[in-house]
Amino acid sequence: MRNGRRGVRRGRAVVAGATAALLCLAGCDASGGDSPGPRGTSADGHPSPRATPSWDRSPRSMAAVGDSITRGFDACSVLSDCPEVSWATGSDPRVRSLAVRLFGASGAAGHSWNYAVTGARMADLSGQITRAAARKPQLVTVMAGANDACRSSTSAMTSVAGFRAGFEDAMATLRRLLPKAQVYVSSVPDLHRLWSQGRTNPLGKQVWKLGICPSMLGDADALDAASAERRAMVEDRVEAYNEVLEDVCAEDRRCRFDGGAVFEYRFGTEQLSHWDWFHPSRNGQARLAEIAYRTVTAKKPAV
């Protein structure tokens, strides 16, 4: 297995340094009610640094955007969404979604909304956010990118530049419509590990032949140099996507990336749907909920 965090870790020191510099140079959001100084100054008239917005570890509402993973696709029955087991907004007590963990079982239904769409790619995220903004959620969860890498061939994968443009557009839309909302961003799962785990199941390999993620899962038993290179290209692209997610999120003071936790999670077949051996099972959805809750409620962002 290749080093999965290479892309996520690359440039972390540069990003951290740039973020610190921005925080030091920026002015205050507004002066205090009793302050005679203009905006961006302290009471004695001298420039004061902008305070970083404190992260609210107990948001009171949330909306989820993303793809089939957030819709719970194939977790309950074949070729079907199952939002009740969604890691983000589901009600299933075996999953204990992020919404249930934040708001309780009785409060989750009225304080969380799922706008993810099965098959969505990063370019679709801005439209989902536009629809979600009508609810004015205090927290928005983002999990997208797997479909950008899971294409008919490696040449059909979304380019890194295109992926970045899509995510930047989504974040710009979010900030225009929800300027104070917090954002949790999940890393893209490790598709190479998915191949290595699912290929041990004969049924799973038969299902994959129907066209599930051909760029990674096509010819699952092939171990020749060309097949290995194809899978490595997909893995490299996923790592690059995760680096984009981390970088763009770091530029937003109300955004938290999971630090690569979803990508790094060492899932096994128990966490995979036994309908398609690709999407998360209920158990897998529960693990995603744990990671999200840990990130959202942590005192400090993941590093």
C-alpha cells in the first residue's frame, strides 16, 4: 500500500504558516459597542488583530451535501438510497449519525437536512449548497470527490484543477448565502483500499463488472503492470483531491477538514455494503459518523 497521506500532508507547513500570517494581518470584524475607534482598531486607536471566530462545537442545525455515500446508497437494499442510515443525517440507532450525536434522536429530524445526490461530483456541490441555504443551517457537511475519480477510465477523471475550481465555487456559494455557517469537510475515501478489500469476495467482483468505479475496480483480478499503473493513477488523483480539500478549507476560518481521517480509516469488508462491495454498510456509515463527530466537537482542528 502506498503512503496515502502523501497528498494531504504535502504543504501542510506552508498552509499553516500562511494561515497564521493572515490571522495576524487582518483587522477586527467590528469594533465593540463602547469603542470610540473605527472598525479594525482597539479602544486606544491602534490597529488590533482580527480574532479568529471560535468554533461552535454544539451547532443547533446542519445540512449535508455530497454524493451517494451521504445518501446511504446500497446500505439497506440494492440500487437504492437509504438516507435513514446516512452518517450525516440518518435516524438509524445503529449508525448514530452526526445529527443524532449532536441533537439527540428526537431533535435530529427537525434540525438536519440531507441535500446530497447519488452520483454527484464536485461540480454539482454549489447547486446543492444553494438549496440547503434556504434552511439556514449553522453547520454544513461536505463529502464529495469519489465520483470524480470513479470514472469509465483514468482519462475521464476530473482534473485536479477542475476539482479545485468546483470546490472553490462551492465554498464561494456557501459564503455568499451562509456567511457565518461552519463547514465540516470529509476527505475522499481510499479507493485503492476498497479494491484490495472487496476483491477478496467473488460476489463483489461480479457486481463490480456491472460498471462500478471502472477506473479502479475494473479487471479486479488483473495484477499486470498496466492494471497496477491504472490503480496507482486513481490513488494519486484521490490524494491530490484530498490535498485540494485541505488547502481550500484552510483558507476559510469557519471550515474544518477531517485531517485525512476518512481516507486513512482502515476499513474492512464489514464496513462495505454487501449489495455492491463499494458503498458503506450501516457499520461503515457509523464509522463515518464517528469521524465527523470527533472532528466537529474537537477543541482544535485536526492536524
